[in-house]
Amino acid sequence: MIRDAGPADAAACAAIYAPYVTDTAITFEIDPPTADEMAVRIKQALETHAWVVIEDAGQVTGYAYAGPMKPRAAYRWSCEVSVYLELGRRRTGAGRALYEALFERLIARGYRTAIAGMTLPNDASVGLHTALGFEPIGTYRAIGWKLGAWRDVAWAQRPLAVLSDPPAEPR
């Protein structure tokens, strides 16, 4: 089941995210956010974009969210998206399902473009984003230092909706 996230999901989302922070270079955060910090992130995402979770037997096992791509006003129809699953749940279709639900919400709010960054190497993430219609737009080389090495980040973009010109403000 996929649904909108809420404050009660913060601890589960923080627990899913923590091993990505501590044990991988997939995210450039160094310290895992607490449940309280994650609750603030969820609240902020829901105010302007979207945050969804997927449940298996009543337990949150993954999430996807969107936020502003850049703070400047001309970018306001674009958003940056991310998806995280409990470790061991890749290739189950959950990532695709979360993103599809997220995209529906973003389109309904008036967003035009989704942007995703992927620390390399990460064949699973590159494959998921490619399968969902993301196209490569560039790579930041040796942009972040994590786990004893410089890391590249590949960026990809996907259209969400065709909007009239000028577009209405995102809701």
C-alpha cells in the first residue's frame, strides 16, 4: 500500500535511511537524521511538494519525496526527487511504485520536471531512473568525499507534465 506520509512515519523513514547514511556513499549526509529531524523534513515536503511511503504488512518499508530543485524563482516548476527502500528490497517494484505515486502528486500540484541525483557507481538507481524515463543531463565529477573516496554524482531529468505558457503557480 502506498500513501501520503505523516509525522507518525518519521521514525520508520529515519530507520530506513540511516544505513544509507552510515554505510554507503548513496547519500552525502554523514550523520543520520533523528526521527524528529525526519518529521520536519516530511512536514516541509508535504507543504510544497509530496512525500509518500509504501507499507508491507503494516510496516513502512520505503519512501519517496520531492523538494525544490533550486531556491531561485524561475526553477519553481522543477523539483528534486529521491527514493529509499529498506535494504534488501531492491528489484521488488517498490521503488517504481513509489515514484509513480510521487509523480502523480507532483503533477497534480503543477510541477513540470523531476530531477534526480545518483552517487556513482549505483547501477540499481541508474537502472530505476532510466526505466522511469529519466535522461542523463550531466555528471558532477569527484564532487563529494565520503567513505574515504571522492564520489561522482550523475544527474538525470524526467518530464512530469506539459504546462501552458505561462504556467500556473505550483500549489
